[in-house]
Amino acid sequence: MSALEDANRVRFARAAAKRKLKSGELDIYDLLMDPSEELKGAKVEEMLLALRGMGRVKVSRLLREARISRSKTLVGLTHGQRDRLIRALGCRES
């Protein structure tokens, strides 16, 4: 039962983060620099797709240019990958 509760908590946190990214309430820079515990295992591609104006083609091109695998998670990004992605997105510190 505990595992099910944990899975639901993570699923709800990821859904809320996606909604906030879509609405602009959450900045992608903040998410990339300091993901919450529930979001650390989320795929970078999944979070980028939640951004307004980002579709599969744009996200695939962005990940390819930043040399990041589609299966990479937020916590799995190296400093170099994170920096390249932030530059490619045109993010500024909040």
C-alpha cells in the first residue's frame, strides 16, 4: 500500500509540474536547476514537451543539439548537459 501511495504522489507531482510549466507558473530553469524529490526521476523530454510551444520535433532537435538522450532524467543530467540545455532554451536565472 505504501508503494502505491508513493507512486500516486509522484504521478500527481509530475502532472502538477507539467500544468505549471504549461501555464508559465513554473520556470523551466528552476525545474532543471533544482527538481523536487518527486520530479528527479522525470524524463527531461517529458518536461520539455509540457512547455508551451514545444512539440515533439522541437524537443527532439533541442535534445539532439544539447547532446542529451531522450531517456535522460532530470537528476541524471550532467552539469554540461544542463548548461547546454539552458543555453539552447535561452533561459535566464530567475
